[in-house]
Amino acid sequence: MRKTLALIAMLGALALPAVAATTEAEETYGLLFRQGTLDTVSRDAVLRYTRAVHNSADPEAAERGSGDISLSFDAQPEAVLANLQFLQDGKHRNLGSFPASVGNPMIMYFYETVIRDMAETAGGSPFYIRNRVKESLVRPAQIETGEADYQGRRIETSTVTLRPFAEDPNRARMAGFGDLELRVTMSEEVPGWYLSLVAKAPDAEGAAEGYLSELRFERVAAQ
């Protein structure tokens, strides 16, 4: 667990390299890591998410990674903390605490779990994978505006899609993850900003769905 939290903290420290940043990259980064997304959420509320994972190469790992995630608040003298917990079969484990003023840590959890799953499935280095994801933030990304169903109504959304290994020289050895697609859908109408965070990749032969991680906002609950 200590290692997992350390990796999440590292990912949360992502910053755009000044020499490489472009207006498009800044827009991508600003949407994905938007600050202040928890400012309007009541400190008595709990944001509930679900994570469903499919992994044809490792079904048991997919089952272990599927469950509910809760985000609750803890007011400390120095700052308000956003606490993440993973819940499965009546049990829970703490994922970490983060300053609520920075933004919603679900984006960090999403990327880090996908990085971990890819490293364990394809056998690559998590440091190499993480660096490629980081580099994808300073390249032009697909950004789309649209609409989605949310609690019985249509809301306006923005969706960012990253393909961090599309031009990677090692993609052929990634057991299908060379075609990994990371798609994050966000909306002002959704508490905490993130409506869905989806990662998908074909299997090693590229003929079927090999990996799918769907992290979705469910509801606001009381503590």
C-alpha cells in the first residue's frame, strides 16, 4: 500500500515541461487536472464511484480491482483533505488522503491503476509506462464536446482521449496495450467534475477486447 500511494503521489506531481508545452497541451492538462473541482462539494458529502475491470489475460486481477470508491472529506487545522477508500464485499482499504483544494484525486487514481494493470499484464516497467503517459500530456490530444445522460437529464460534457503508446517503438511488445486508449469525460454538472474515466486495449492478438477499466461517478451520499 505504501508503494501504491507513493506512485499516486508521483503521478499527481505531473507538470507540463515549459519547453514542450503548447496551447493544446495546456488545454488538455487544464481539463484533466482541473483545480478547484471539489470546492463546491459539501464537506458532509461522500462522492461514490464504481470501478469495473475486465482483463482477459488476468481475470482474477480484474476481479480484485473491481469495486466501489468513496471520496469523503476530513477537515484538518492546516487543510481539508479528500480521503479515498476502495470498497469490495463489505471490506475497505484506504487509498490515501490529498489536499481537497488541489482538485479531485480520482484522476490520479485512474491513471495509476491503469499503469499498474498494464505493467502487471504486459510485463513492462511502471516507470516507463508512467513516463509515456506523462509525455502524452504535452502532445496534441483529442478533445470533444458533447452531451451525456446524467440522472435523468442531458448535460454538456468535454472528453479528452489520450493514446500514449500510438508511436512508441516498443508497442509491438506490449501485449495489446500499444493501442491503449484513455478517455476521460468531464462536466460542470457533475459533483467532482469527472463523469467517467475509461481505459481500453485489445488483447495480444489485437482481435478482441483484452482490457477494459471503467471508473464512473454514481452519486452523492451522506457520511
